[in-house]
Amino acid sequence: MGRYEDIIKDINILLADDDEDYMMMTYSFLKQLGYNVDKAYDGKTALEMLQTNKYQITLLDYFMPELNGEEVINKIRETNKEIIIILQTGFSGQKPPIETMKKLNIQNYHDKTEGIDRLNLELISAVKIFNQQSEIELTKYKTRAIGELIFGVAQEIKSNLLSVGASLEYTNMLIQQKNETFSKDHLEKLNKYYTGNKESLQRVDKVLSSIINQSTENTDYIMDDKDVMDIISLVLKNQSRTSGINLNTKISLKAASYIKGGINDAIFIICEIIKELMELEEKGKSIDLVLTEDESFWYFNISSDKVNSLPPSQYYILNKVVISMPGTNIYKDENKIVLSINK
């Protein structure tokens, strides 16, 4: 888990309340603590803002004009099961019935009369819940991606073994011919077999090393840019074949680089994004993955005509997972999703 101060920098809170005095006091307090906060003064506006999937936590007043807190919760839960909701009331006599509280899908309840410090404690708890949920989602991505890596490696090894077997058969055939010397064509063919097998086995070794270092949580492990692209291509190889979508990869760096930081986790996120886009794209289309850089970041640029068709709920979960990865950010730019990693 990252430092609390770092996590909240990327968490967006919607504060929804029709009490202007309470709103201004709470808004100022939360901003001072380092939270990103937006305001809504009625239930209808709150719902419209929450439907953008921009927010990870909402502080929702129960009694608001146009739509009350319960109505907003029921509407938003139709499309967003992930957002953390803290329901608020202004007076003890306004507390919603216990039966209502039980049926609402919320994470906490705050009585405003208990003071702002109490609210801060509830937010700290909400941030920890959010981060734990994010880590669970990341673990799911890892599990899926590692499973696909293992399948891809198995296929690669099978292919290599068949190639090795073919080269052995060819060598045996030449021996059976009992020629004193091999012809130039024979030697070139043998060399081609050897070179191809060597490169393929080296590629498999790199992927296996990545799996081992990921499973042992080796935070010092780094990979060069080509290895990163090779691993992503191998994870997505079968998905690309079955979906009929081409994956084009390109490295556009000043020089060959060793990428560190959150690269292992970033690989899993990149693969998840591309898999989602492959399911949306039409057969025969292409998805482009380009690795670029500036002085402070590496950028993985994923381009597809279907970026804006990615379900908001899915992008919300991706964003949520990325927030839990120190030094890593994600954003959309027209038909492109960009994942950045601090150098």
C-alpha cells in the first residue's frame, strides 16, 4: 500500500449538500487536508456529476432537493458498484430509518453533529477501503495476465520444440547422405534453424524471468524496452489471433532504455486495456501501442478507434487500479489511452 498522502492526491470526492454554510466549511477543510473536492447543491446535479465516473468517494446528504440521498444512491448503483458512498444527515432527528440504511449499498454513515474530525476519520477509512479494493482488482489483472503468459509460453515452447525436432531430423538426413562436406545451402538452412531457435528460447527465458520476479515481488527488477514489448505481445498473441485484431507495437525512445518503477504492474494494466479494446474492435482492424518518453516519464500510448466506446465503468476500474500504483497515471486523449510511469 502506498503512502496515504500520495494516494489521496489522485482521489476525487464529490461533496453533495444543500446547506451552503456546511458545504463551504467542509469543502475548505477537505481541501486543506489535500483532497480533490467538487460540490453539488442538489440531488439531480449530484447524480449527473457522479455519472461521469470521475469520483472515487462521495459525501452525500440524505435530505436534498429534487432527488434525496436514497434516490441518488439507487440510481448511481445501477451503473457504478465501485464508488464509496458516505451518507450524511444534519440532525439526529433526521436520521433515515435503520431499515433504509440496511438496504442501501453504502460504505459508511456520518452524523454532521459529530463534527468535522469525525468525518475525517470516516474518510481515512474510506480511502483505505478504496486502496484495498484497488489492490484486489490489480491482483485479478495479475492472475489473468500471468495465466495467459504461462499459456503463451507453453505454446512458444511447443513451437520451439517442434522446430528443434525438425532441425534434428534435417541434420540426421544430411548425415545419412554420407556427404564429405555440407553444401552452402545446407549450412545456411542449419544456421537459420539454429538462429531462430536461439532467439525464440531467449524470448521465452525473458518472459519466465518476468513471471518469477513478479511472483516474488522483486521491486528491483527492471526490463529493457524491447523485453517489455515482447512480453505484452506474447500475452496478447492468442487474443489477437482469435479476435482477428492486429497489435502493432513501436518503440520511440531517444535510446534503448531500462524501464523500472511500476513496470511489471503496468504491463498487466496495458494488456487488460488492449484486451478490452480488442473485444470492441471490428475484425481486421488494428490497435497501436507506442512507447515514448520525456525527461520525467515513460508513456505507453494505446491508440484505437474504440477508445471512447470503452464502458465508463470499466475505465473507472482501470483508473482506480492505477491510482493504487505509485508513480503511475492514466488518462484519455481523443482516441488514445496513455499510461505514464515516473522515471
